[in-house]
Amino acid sequence: MAGERGAVESGLHARQPKAIHSAFTVLEEVARCGPGITAREISANLRMSRATAYRLLNLLVQEEYLVRLGDLSGFALGRKVAELVHVVAPPRPPQAVRDIVASVREHLRGGVHLVGYAGTALRILDEDPDYRLTDASRLSRELESSAMGRLLLADLRREADADAGDGFVAETIARGFAVQTGSFDPARGCLAFPIRDGDGRLVASLSLCTAKERVEHPGRLLDELRDGAARLGPLLS
């Protein structure tokens, strides 16, 4: 037993630190370059052999720190990175941002929430204190379960110039906003409008979580959310 322990410790000290450092370097390169970076580009950028790059990418995908994009064109940050980001509370939005969100809440009945995006990660910036989110951690783990997450997934697919196919991705791209009903409660749903910076990048979303009937027949709710998102864009760029 002692001999086995010594062998494990020897292997750890002699070989693993370099491999761990290389894996972190690959992860950082994906975060720096954004969704869609390819194994070939990572190999070239890091001056790393393709065999090593592929091996580390496969390991990071297997451990869910990275994901392959749906069309296999490249890689993006994965679920575990999103969970780590979620653990660290984001800074409180500026007062001007909170004032606009509060104004939207005054006009709409239901939970009005502001979430931000970083790569493939979703972070709650301003949760409605009167209508708390049912399962905040699930929003980060399962992007397709919420309108906020669906908005991000559709934008990633659009940025990658990939075929939207059928389903919520295509619907979200066509609408310009995201819809979800029944994921958390059969009687409830959510609308999410994109907030973009001056270069058109998706940086956040303004959402309304409310009764399913209101989501399916939103009427003026769309105008209120669209206007609020437009006013928030310059402040969150």
C-alpha cells in the first residue's frame, strides 16, 4: 500500500501539474476567444501540438468544462464553468440600471429579472425581490430550461453561423426574444428580451416570469420589456 501511495504521489508531482496547467491554458483560450474556436486555432494560438490540444479538449468536454457546439464547428465554455461563475456573486448593477428595472416592475405584474451573460455563463444581476426565481442554480445548469438561457443558446448558434434547425433556437432567432412555458411550473412561463452593447453583442436580458396565459398572449408586455431592454443597453455596454 505504501509503495502504491508513493507511486501515485510521485506521478502527481512529476507529471500532473504540467498537464493541469496546460488544461487551464486551453480553458482560458476558449474563454478569451469566445464560442466557436476550433482545436486547430487553439493549437496554433498556444503553440501546442494538435494531438495535445485534442486530448485536452476531449478531457475538458468530458468533464463538462467545455462543450462542442451543435454543428461541431468549435468549442465553448461548459456547464461547470457556468456553475463556478454562479458561485461568485456578480457586482451589484449601477443605480441607473436598478432604477430602470424597478420602473419596469412597477408597470408589470410578475417577476422582472435582469441576468447577464459571459461566454456561455448566465449570471443573475438583479432578481425581483417580490417574485423570487424558483430554482436559480438550474438556470445556469440547464440553459434550455428558461427563456433567459434559450436567448443565450440562440445567440451562440447565430454567432457561429450555424443552421438554427427547428425548435426553440429557430423560434427565438425569428422572434428576436425568447419564450418558455412549463419548465419549472406547468402554469407559469417566461419572456426574455436581449440587451446588447454598442457592437450588437448580447450582454444581458430583461425577463418577465408570470402566468402561462400572459406569456402565450403577452400583448403590451412585449412593448414594456422591449423598451426596458433598449434603455438598459447603453448602461450595460
